[in-house]
Amino acid sequence: MSDKKFKREKKLSDDKLARMNPKERRKFLEARVYKKHKELSPSKNKVKSSFFGATPPTIFVGRYGYPNVNAGILSPVEKRSDAEKFDAPSRWYGEGKNIEDVLGFRSNLVNSREKVSVKKTGKFNDYAKEIAMAKKPVDLEVDLKKKPKFQLNFSKGTTPFGPSENIEQIEIAENPSTARAVEKTVEDDEWKAEDAANYLYNKDIDTYGIQRILSAGLLGKKENRRMVPTRWSITAVDDMVSKKVRDDVKDLQEIGETRYFYNSYNGNHFHIILTPGKWEYELVEIKGSGSVWNPGSRPFVNSNYENFDGRTSYAEETAGAYYATRLGLAEYMNNINRQAKALVIREVTDRYWAPLGVWVIRETVKNAFDEYEEFESFKKAADNILDKTDVKKELLETNSKMLRGTQSSLEKF
């Protein structure tokens, strides 16, 4: 990618936004989201506390108060033939949907919820399980205790959704269609969750579907099955699946040259270096000023790393992004039948003004490998990235083992 194109993509897409201060920009963007919401929602007089809708299918399990949590079924407040587009990360990425587009979709999903125990069964728990297993939208009849109004709920790592309202009554209006592979894993309650997740992955059930099934409490041995908060299930599935693919990659021949890849989406810029050697991986995140997690005037940097033996602790600094990125890397190496050392630098700019969820990382990394530039060495590829970012080289090197060159296996670079 040329420097000219890179610099153009880093700028705010709207010149009007670029001239605003952060507070003005946020207010302006929120108004655009509300406009998108109204374009996608039914007319005002149709929004009632009772409705006949269709879930994409999507459930949400909260984590506060665990093991007694709020769990909900997400759906528009009307029956729609296109309900799946309200929860379609791969499609959103492929169609280049911006932040307002995604929030417009998600704000129209009402979270019809109930307080449940993650370990117990009940009518709502059973419905959530049926919906989690479904391979296409499921029709619902819903009675809520209050009329839903426009609202956005954000939870770190998960995709936002609209208003949450307590259920008076809910009924599934059809028999959901389920993939045979999903039925098999649910029926076999002697399988460990990790083995079941990898079986589903190898049967072409995407990670979003596996996460939903795990969250509903349908994976693992019988005595261990319980509902899993959505935020936890997302990271758990990325971790379980990426570990298996990574372990397969470790048996492959090493890559023969240093490759640099670049991809960006909604203000998230990913620089990826693959260089000769056995598996090694580091994710470095630069949170730019004005981005969703950094209202300050200076960028900050954090990172997590693993060597050939992997990690024994959770990646606290980069959290779910670490495992979603690792999955994309491992999949690419597996596809080309090569292993490599991998450095990924994610730069989050002020264009990323609202959190959309870990799917942004997963889709952007997965789609980063269509083309690459070759460099003579890891150092030259790294210098190329450092010239493109808005932070000082010293700040990045302080927060990156691979850039500091402290790993003995990198001394030759």
C-alpha cells in the first residue's frame, strides 16, 4: 500500500467532523446514528410493548450478579424477512458498513430479558437454547412490561444493542432449523467444551455461531454446562479455536521471507509482519487520542506476547483483541502451510468513536492477507510501520518485546 493511500485512510472521512472538538463530534455522530435507527425502524405508532418479531438469531447473557444474570433474546419489534442483517459482522465488514450503519442496525434490536440462574433450567433458558442453536431467524411473540424506546447499550467486547426491557411473556412461533453438527454436539454431553467447539469449527460453523451456543450453556460435559456471559463466551471461543489451529501450525515448515500486510476498517489500522522462525506472536495496541478508549490528548500503548510454548495466563492488556487476532493469524498460516513469527500493531484512531465489539478485530485481521509486501528483514518491515504510526518509536519499543529485539531468536535481525 502506498504512503499516500495510507495517509488518506487515516483521516476522518468527513471534513466537517475533522473541524469539530470531541464533544461536538460525539453529539453530531450520535444524531446520525439516531437517523439511521429511524430509517431502519418501524413507524412510531407500531412500537408497542407487545410485538411479533424475528430474532437474527441472537441472545445476550449478561455478567453482572453472576451466577444470577440478566439474559435476553434480541429482536426487532416487527417480523422482518431480512432479520439476519441485524447481527451479521462478516456481512457488515464485506459491505463496508460504517459505525453509524452498524449502530443503526443494533439499536433496533430489543433485548427481551429475564433474570435467570446460569445453572438452572426454565422456560426462558430453554427458549434461549433453541434460538442459540438455530441457523436462520426465528419468529417470536413477545410481551414486555414496558414499551421499548430508542437506546444503545454498550458492553466491552460485545456488539451494542438497543433497549433492554423485562419480559411479561415470550413464545417461539416456529420450530427453529438446526444444523446436524450443532445437534450432535448438544446431544453428546460427554464432550469437553473445547473439543466440541473445535468440532463445530471444522464443520464450518462460524465462531459467531459457536459463541452463541456456548453462551446458551450447550457445550461441555453435562455436569459443567451452564449459561456463559456473552463477553466471556466470545473470548473463550476465539481462544479455544485459535489454540488448536496454532498448534497445527507449529508442525509446519517456516516461512521463507518477511511479509508485511495492512488492513483497516472504521478507524482501526492493522499492520502485520510475518517473518521466518518458529511460532511467536505479539499484539501491540496503540489507542490514539480521541478514540473510543482514549479521550486524552496523548496516545497510549499496551501489548501481550506469547512464545512458541504459548501463554499460561489471560492477555489482560489487550483482552479479547489478542485472541481474535491470533485466530486470524493462525488461519492464514494454516492456509499457506507455513509457520512464522508474527507481530501485529493495531492503531485505533479518532475515527473509531464508538465500540462495536471484538468482531471488528476478527474480521479486519481475517481479511488482511490478500496481498503483501516483502522486506529484507524483520527490522526493515518494522521500520516501515514505525514511519506510518503517530507515536514515537521509543514508546512502541518500550511496550513491545519483538520491537525491542530482546528475544534471542530475533538477534539476527
